Amino acid sequence: QVQLVESGGGLVQAGGSLRLSCAASGSIFSFSAMGWYRQAPGKQRELVADIRSGGRLNYADSVKGRFTISRDNVKNTLYLQMNSLKPEDTAVYYCAADRVVVMATLKYWGQGTQVTVSS
């Protein structure tokens, strides 16, 4: 069973920084992709950034130039460095991982960590 545990959320003023971490229970080599999603109150969950096979990085337009996604294969941990935070970045941030099995892709989710940016 895959477990993803996020940490690093909190309250920060606009312009500040936070680093989120997502610790996986097993080797992250087994995942075809890992990423960060967020969900603000009353809104749908949206992709923030992900890392796909071959190391391809993908960012939402709203966070390009401010957020950086990275992974540590030794520590089995995914990170999201968030700089120049804005109040509109306030949301619950979720870690996700995809695993391809036979003809399907399984998606695993963490429990989420709250990020609140005050103006």
C-alpha cells in the first residue's frame, strides 16, 4: 500500500516562502509521475506542478517562476519550493503519485497540508 505524507504547510505573509515535502512509503522510482495539486475553498482541485517520466517538469501558469518542484530519490521525497507567495495561493496542497499497472494508471493521494497566505 502506497502512503504519501505531506508536511511543511502553514501560515505565511504575502511575499514569503514555504517548502512542502511529501514522503513516500516506498521507492519513488516505481511512480511514473509525481506532483502537487491544490484545492481552494469552493474550487476544483488543480494541478500545481508535476514531474513525469524522463524528468519532464510541468507547472501551472499561475505558479511559473515562483514555485519549483523537485524530488530526492534517495529520501523518497517530493518537494515544492514556493516563493513570492500570494493570497490566491491559499489552499490545501496535495501530493499525488501515479503508478502504471498492466493497462491502467493508479493515482495515490496524500492527506493534504494547508497553506494560508495572508495579505
